[in-house]
Amino acid sequence: MMAKCPICHRNETVEQYKPFCSRRCADVDLQRWFSGSYAIPAEEAEIDEKDRGIE
């Protein structure tokens, strides 16, 4: 079974643009990263007063 393109879900991937089917789909993915559409959730760490230099 061939993998489908994660952007258009229609075409099989092409070795040159893997895991995408074309340059267009690779560029769409890159633009999503640049625009912030993709985000990795993170928790903000609590900063102790000692870490800030306050005593």
C-alpha cells in the first residue's frame, strides 16, 4: 500500500518530495509552519524567585 500525501490526501507520495506528492504540497506544509498553523503545545515553567535573582 502506497502512502498518501498528508496535504491533499489524493496522490501517492513522490520520492523527491516525500512525504508529499508534489512541490506544491511541500510548500503548503512549509507555509503552515511559517504562519503558526502548526504548534507544539508547551507548558510554561514556573520561575522561582531565586532564578530571577530576587531574594
